[in-house]
Amino acid sequence: VADLLSKTSRCTGGLRVREDQQRGFYVEGLRRVPCDSAVQVEQLMEQGTRTRTTAATHMNANSSRSHMLIIIQLKQ
């Protein structure tokens, strides 16, 4: 598991998925980035998409080799 917004977590072997009775499943050490606008959220999503791992396959020249999960918490 890699934090697509952090350059360091990709180099250190990734992040660990943990389970907690209160929180449920979570990724240990995952970065949280506060945003003030939808534009900032969109920019971070685009950055994560660019960072994803892709590779060529016989069927597709730019096949995805990863899944991306986006978690958005709204506070009012």
C-alpha cells in the first residue's frame, strides 16, 4: 500500500493496513491533507492519479497496475 501523495512512502516499502476495534480498518501512516476548496481536492486527486503505477499489457498499452482509494472527510 502506498500513499500517492507522499514521495517517501513509496521508497520505504509501503504502508501497513491495520485493524482496530474502534476505527475498523485503516492505513497506518497515511497522510491527511486539509483542503479549503473543491479545486484543491481535484488537484490532489489528479496528483494521485499521475503517481499511480501503470504498465503495458498485451491488451492495453497503458494498463493500470494499481487501485486508488480516495477518502474525503467533510467537516462543517
